[in-house]
Amino acid sequence: MTKQSFKVAKIISDTTLVINAGTSQGIEKGDQFKIIGKYGTEPIIDPDTKENLGTLDDIKGTVFASEIYPHMSVCNSRYIQDSTTFFSQNLLATSANNFLKDMGHHEALNVDKTQITGGLHESNAKIQIGDIAQLVN
């Protein structure tokens, strides 16, 4: 089964980018994409058969579709739950505990900061416009 691949079309911030696929391509909220700078060039050779097994991808990051349009999707990096070590859950009221459970942040993507253009909201290779966005699920 061939995985669908799209491209990074815009970098909004170091946590948010836009890919060139949306509802017209079957993208749904929560779909996961691997950002691949390029497909590898160094072949992996089977030691027994000497068959070329292919190349390894240069995976730059992972994003998830959050806002879907007909021909594009806004994607965010992984959301990281912040741990609150200074408060014991036993000491917190239920409402305060629920508030603290929801605190977190989006993981920063390793983007080329010169290509951040802003917009809706704010491997070692930097993510750039034109990089491949491969649908994972």
C-alpha cells in the first residue's frame, strides 16, 4: 500500500505549518504526517542477496492536522503535557486540578526560521517549504 505524500506549503511558526492537502484529498482532523526533507540517496544493500532494499528517509518531524480546508490543512507539532511537580494532586481542588492537567505546549519543530511567515496563529535538517508531508494513518 502506497502512502499518500503532500508538501509543506507554508510555515506559520515553529509549531505550526500548512500542507497542500485538505478535505478534497480525504484529510481529517488528527491525521498524522511525517515531514520528510528528501528520500534517502544511499542504498541499503541486503548482505546475503546483494539486493538494493531502498533508502532511508530524512525524517524532520511529525505534525497533526488541526484545521482542515478544501485544499490545505493547518498542522501542529506534538502537544506535550507539562508536569506539575510542585503541587500534590491531593492538595488541589478539583477545578484547579483540571486546570493544571490541561496545561502544556506544542513541541517546537526544527524549522528554517527565515521561512516563518506567520498566519492564523502563532533529524537536524530544518523543515522548509516544499518538504514532503506523508500521511501516516
